[in-house]
Amino acid sequence: TSLQAVREYRGYMDAYPVKPPKRFGNSDYVPLRYSFVSLEGFFNAKVMAHILDIYVTLGEKQNIGKVAESVSELDIGIDMPVRFGPKKHQGLGAVYYTTVKQGKFIPITDFSRWAK
């Protein structure tokens, strides 16, 4: 919650709670209030919205891939800029590993448990 984008994400998740699709019927499934999957999707949506804003501003006759490749130093609120380029199609280079302990996600900072 120290990052602006995480606070924004949580605000949206609180305002628009997730509900399982009706076709799941009366299942016992209870969606997580917050998850790494939905957080990553939120970040992706912020980046894509920025790319589409540029695309529309340029007149929509541009190559969307070239527009995406023009994005550099994009601040989406995670204290790390998103960058693309002609040979760089992954906006962030960091990977954050997590595991589940006692039913909660926790970051992995020590990999010795998984060493062979």
C-alpha cells in the first residue's frame, strides 16, 4: 500500500467488489478481495489506456505497435518507469516472486527453501 497505484487499485476493488459469474450458481467460491493477478491486470490496463490515448491523439492511423514502442518513462504509480522500444516489448523487467503461507500471499526474499 506504499505505492500510489496499489492504493488506487484497492480503491477500485473496494468500490466495485468482485462477484463470481452467475453460471457458477450457488458455489462456495469466494473471490479474493485483492490478488496479484488482478493487480497485474490493473497495471496492464493503465499502460494500455496510456497507449490508446497516444494512438487516438495521433489520429488512429498509426501502427499501434509503433505507438506502444514509443512509450518510455511512463509513471503508472509503482515507483518504476514503464519502458518499451523497437526491441523491448516488456514494459518492466522486475519479477516479484510470492508464495502462500497460512492462506496469505507473502513475498519470497529467500529461495533456500526451494534449493536442491
